[in-house]
Amino acid sequence: MYRVRYRAGKIPPHGGRLVNRVVRYRERAERMIQGLPAYELKPQPDPKTGIPIRHVAHEIVSIAYGFLSPLEGFMTRNELESVLKERRLLDGWLWPMPILFDISEEDLKKLGVKEGDQILLTLRGTPFAILDVDEIFKYDPKEIATKTFGTPEAAPGIVQMPFDEKHPGWYQYATMKGTYIGGKITLVNEPVFEEPFSRLWFPPEKSREEMVKRGWRLVIAHQTRNVPHVGHEHLMKFAMLNGDIEPCDAILVNAIIGVKRLGDYVDEAILEGHEAINKAGYITPERHMVTFTLWDMKYGHPVEAVLHAIIRQNMGCTHHMFGRDHAAVGDYYYKYAAFKLWKEGIPGLGFTEPPHETDKGVLIKPVLVREALYCPKCGEIVLTEYWCNHEKLWQKFSGSMIRSLIIEGVEPPSLIMRPEVFQVVMKWWEKLGTPFVNKTYLTSRKLPPFDLKPMEYSPKK
Amino acid sequence: MYRVRYRAGKIPPHGGRLVNRVVRYRERAERMIQGLPAYELKPQPDPKTGIPIRHVAHEIVSIAYGFLSPLEGFMTRNELESVLKERRLLDGWLWPMPILFDISEEDLKKLGVKEGDQILLTLRGTPFAILDVDEIFKYDPKEIATKTFGTPEAAPGIVQMPFDEKHPGWYQYATMKGTYIGGKITLVNEPVFEEPFSRLWFPPEKSREEMVKRGWRLVIAHQTRNVPHVGHEHLMKFAMLNGDIEPCDAILVNAIIGVKRLGDYVDEAILEGHEAINKAGYITPERHMVTFTLWDMKYGHPVEAVLHAIIRQNMGCTHHMFGRDHAAVGDYYYKYAAFKLWKEGIPGLGFTEPPHETDKGVLIKPVLVREALYCPKCGEIVLTEYWCNHEKLWQKFSGSMIRSLIIEGVEPPSLIMRPEVFQVVMKWWEKLGTPFVNKTYLTSRKLPPFDLKPMEYSPKK
């Protein structure tokens, strides 16, 4: 009764079926797109600065490859309202947040489509995906944003202050164009990644195959958008010990790759930094695998935790670790809101029960781990609250301290960052001219971070 | 579905009922014993050396206080045969090994008892317990011994060589007197311990109360008969991380106190050594509790693992950690036999299913942890196989190396043994004249390690 009944790579996907809406036969894809009206996808800009804050192409790829199963496309009004009200899809499966295709009235008029039509979505002029126009509807973006993240009134103690423009997730939703197209997505042109993305591209089907091939029974997912310091490494190592009667067989590091914010580590350093952990053997490569998902972080902490659980379950993981301030920014949420979610549910956010204990909920096992710190008296990394009580001596891992060391060109002590990880940061600093995302990087970066092969296409006559 | 449904201190005892056969009212106890034939309990000696290899008083205390629930006394022939054949009591509850009261034909004749009578058991002449003579029977001790521990033929790969006189558990059973009394035990005179035993005496009822009082939901048991080195400490810390969706709230260290072997640490150092871990805060005292059980180790590895699980479930624990060579001596068993037991069962030893997955089995959750080692490249204690792959650099914790350092009076490096623990060893060296059990200690030691208050008693007229 204590053994996890699912096996890594074999755990049912969320909603019961792994979505695959990728047309792999090129000729067929080319036939499908002929004559469709074309719409060029562009990043959603910050209305004030013009800097990209979202690119719908990330969501399209994640839907088509099944990361977001059972979603097959963008939400219709009924789906949106069901998610905002009950955090459920229309067929009852738990779903945490709106997935929307927004479009301006002007562009819609130019396209001249009506419900029942299809649109060819292009990227840099190249055919990319087909969007079925099942429904065109309007909805107040700010209302969507606020209902998605919650309010201090509805969820006291969990939402600590009202969401506003400074919250990047709220801002993404709130600055949408107010008109939406609901309908299925069909990817007709597969993304072509450069290294290091290319070797780490494990969409759900492939990631599941890989887990089965490696003989892993239990795999725990680690969410990241950081170059790993020693504290991150230990949280992974500690969390993997919670399998069932034995530890998890392996850790799946899954980096969220999408829009960036000033001061973030560059994606390449994040991915190769995690690889460095296993290459240098701090976690043996036989039990560690680095992958990524295209997604523009919504920083929705407990709300986003459910999305992460779904994504990693779809990738085949049996366990998912959640820590303090999971996918959080600022002080909008209580720092252990995700713990509350998995332990009791958060009715004030529409999660009436823990997401893994509700009907049509997630199947992945949440693993809650607190902070890892260095204790000089113990002479090691300790887990707050559970292990030693030398609070007065504890040294926290400070991301900003590590950043300031790096900017000065100082190698952080190996107790804080493994030298092999630091070397990766240095390598990408040299290649990209900066260790951290700056304005130049933000404006010059390839977004989405992949190319498409040319594809024959004749527009609507 | 991932939460452990039992709560520490509230988990049902093995067999469903916590046995309590201790008469707490002195007057009543005195009335009960009058006129009974008296039998003085003595240690079971090694026939060759005379050194004690078992004292039945340890089992009497453990039965009476419910450590061995649902046992209420010593086994009858049918019970013994059921345990040897199926590892089950007559009512179907899983039970790993015989619990026997053996007596010589000569003593039996002197006592002049028959089935249906009662015997007053005395210790150093003082009334101690009443034994109901439900059945008097004979059974070949060597057959009991061999059936208890198994054979390479029946359990290939698990039993690696035939058991013999060098195995202390086999030897305990094999040198019993061949005649046994089956029947219930009633303790009429409670043991009086000296410090440090006294403050650490938490029989099941008290230990359960303590867990509830401390508000612990999940508690993991750590079996010990050693002064803890840093490796032991880490195994505990690692194992506690396997709770359900959160780590266990606390660790219950439960030392097995009974007969000793040459070279063992002295009991006082074992107990205070574990206390030193929490006193110095390496594991906060809020999550750590040191206790003991009176029991003469049978070194039955997988067989004994089941007994340990039962004892700690009876004490209120929800989890029990098992490591390499759990309760093992020599190479009789495969070093990960207990892992096999909990993962698949060992049909060749009569455990057709894992003990926690069988009907009328144990409810405690097994947690399997491998070895903790020091890795100089990682700069920390690592868990073999799961974490780093710097095998060539690994430094094992060698108990004998630590012993030889201590004997030389050299303080082991703090990476190996915490200085506060070393101080405890030194303290008891000074008090007892030796840090490790030697012949003088073995022959002069108070066994069982408690006193009894005087009690009025008139023998049979």
C-alpha cells in the first residue's frame, strides 16, 4: 500500500490521453495549409517598453507536443469561464489557468475569418501551425488576470496583496488584446533547435520513452529557471529520497524556457549549468536528465504549481518537488502557499481539495521540501526546520549574492556554486557578452528560441 | 492517496491491540503471587564460556509492556510450529520468530508444576513475573534455530551459508534446553532503571502518548546498537525525508539493549551518544527522541527486520528505516536481504509477500536507505548509488577504524564522529573503565540492566 502504483514513463497523462497534434509528414502538412489565411505570430510586448512579455508560439508548441495534455488548443469562452470559476475543464479535469489565443480586432478584420474557418499561423513568415477558429469571443483581460491569480479577499493568508502590473503573470493576462480565438492547434512545422536546446528537447512522448529505456521506476521533476547553486542541487537530492519505500530512481530537471526578465540567467547557462551537475558527477548522470519546456512563466506560485505538476506528469514523472516560493515573484503569495495547496487545497483560489486528492485531479505525487542552507557547525548543507537547530549560524544561499560575485568575475566558493557550474556561466558570458539577461539580450534574442524549415505555401486567393 | 493514513502514536498496534500485562497495584500483585512455586531466572550462558548470551527477563519485560504485541506470553507448540512454518501466529498475524521460555527437565521436576498451574519468576530472589503454565512441550532446539533463520537451499541468494554456532542468534536458539513452557506472562514488579536508562524508558503506551503530546504526525524509527557516527546520523536524516508528501516529523531512535558481545560499545554510551546528537542540535531535539527496548539481538537480518517493524509500530512509529545488513552479523545473509523482503517478500524464508503488503501484516511503512559515505569531491556525506558517482574517492565510515582511533585515545575527525558524541564515549570509558565491552564488563554487568523493589512473598507451603 505504500508503493506508488504508477511507473515513470507509464503514468497516465493528465486527462487520460497524451495529446499529439504535430503533423510529421511534410507533404501532408503542406497540403493542409494551402489556401489558408495567414497570420504572423509576434511576441506580446510590454505596452510601456515594447519588451516581449509572452510569445504564444511557446504555448502552441507545448500544446501540440502534449506538454499541456489534455488541451488540444486554445480555450473557448465556456472553457475559460469554467477554469476561472472552478479550475476545471468542461469535462471536469482539473486545470489551473487560462490558455488563450488573443488577437486584435484589427487583425481579425484583416484575416476575415469566421467561426468554422482555419488560420495558418506563421513565424518569421514561415508556416508554423494551423488554428481552428471554433469560437471568437471577447473577455475583459484584467478580469481574467485577477481571477487567475486570486485576491486577498477571496484567499486571505494566501494572496497577501492585490495583483498589479508589477506582477509579470498578471500583466501578461491583463495586457492581452481582449478578443480571443478558441480552437484546436495543429503544428505543421516542427521547431528546429540549436544546441544546447536541441539535445535536451524531450517532448512528452520522447521523455516517456527515455524513462522506460533507462528502467526508471520513480522519477521526480525539478522545476528550474536558474543556474543551479549547491542549495538547488541539495534540494533535488533531498527530494529524490522521497520515492515510496525507496528513493526515486532519478531526477528530471525541467527548465522553463520562455520570455526573460532583466537579471535572469541566460537560458543556455541554465541548461548547461544543470548538465554540469551530472557531468561532474555531483548527481550521477544515470539518475539525472536535463530537459526543458517552452512556457512563459506566469509566476502563479500555487496556481502555476498545478500547471507544472500537469506538465511533468505528461512528461512521465511520478513525483514533483515543490519548495518555498515555487514559481513565485515578489510577496504576492504566502511563501508556503504551494505547501498549503498540496496539503489542504486552497478553496479561496478554487482548489477545494489538494490537486492530487481530487477526482479528475493530477496523479503525480507532490514532494514538499523546505530550504537548504549551509550550517558551519554541522559542516554541511542542512534542510531547514527538519535537521539541525543552529539557526544563528545558518548561511542562506543568496541568489543575488552569487550574482554579484559573478558580475565581479569572482568564482563563488565551491560550497555555494560547483566550479563546473561556474565555468558554464563563464562560457556563456563570453559567447553572449553577458552572464545575465540585459536589455540588449532582451531585444536581440531569438524568440521563440527555435527555427523552422522553409515550407511551400500559397496564401488564400 | 499519497498520504500515510496512520498518525504517529495512533497507528494500530500489531494484531490490533496493545498488550499490557503489568500489574501496577502493588497490593494486588502481592496477593497474586502468594503460594506460587518460585523459579529464579538466570542468564542463558554460552555452554562453552559461561558468558550470557540471552536473558529471558528481557523478553518478559518486552511482552508485558506490549513491545511484542499481540504476544501475551511465551509460545505453545502449535504457535511455535505455525511461526516456523508460516511466520504467522495461530490467529494469522504475521510473526517472524519463536519467543520461547525454555527450562531444564531437572528444574521442571523440582518445580513440580503441571499444565494449568502458575509459576512465580524471580530475579535475584525478588518476585518479578507470573508465568501461566498453559503447555509443557519438547522441541529440538537446533531445528528451531535452523528453521528460524533459514537455509541456503530454501532461500538461495538470501541465505548465503548455513547457520552455525558462530551466529549468535542461531546459537541462542540452538542452545536452549529443549523443554519449553507456553503461557501468558504477568509482570508483577516493574523494572527500576538507573540513568541514563531511566529517562529513556518509553514503553509503547508512554511512547505513543509522547508522540501525540509532541504533535508528531509521522515518526520514523531508527534501530541502533551503536554509538552514532556521522554516517548513522545522516542515514537518519536522509530516511526521515521519506514521509509521505512531507518528511517525517521526527526520528525515534530505539536502541536494542540486551546481552552484549566483546567489542560492542557499552549501552550507556550508545544511549547518551544518540542523545548527544540532539543535545548538540545536529538533529533538533524537537524532532528526535532516544528510547530503548530490552531484547537480545538475534542478528536475524530480514527475519529480525520484521520483529523490529512490529516493535516500533507498537511504540507508535509510522515509518521504519532499514539499511544494508540490518541487524546482521557476518555474511550469513545477502547484505540487502531486508530490501528484498520489503520489496518482494522472501518466500524461501516463509515471507510470501512483503510484510507490509500482506493480510494481517505490519502497518508501518518501511524506508529503505543505502549507505552514507563521505565524498571529498562533493565535500559532504553522500548516499551511495543515488547521488554522486565519485566512487573512487569515497571514504566509507569504518566502525572498526573509529574503534581503533578511540582505543588509542585519538578523537576521530569531526567529519567521522561529532565531538560531542566522542565526549560521551570518553565519559563512559572513565566511568566503566572501558570504552568497549570486554570480558570483565561481560561478567560483572548487571543483567537484566534494572533492579526490582523488594516484594512480600511466601513460597508454596
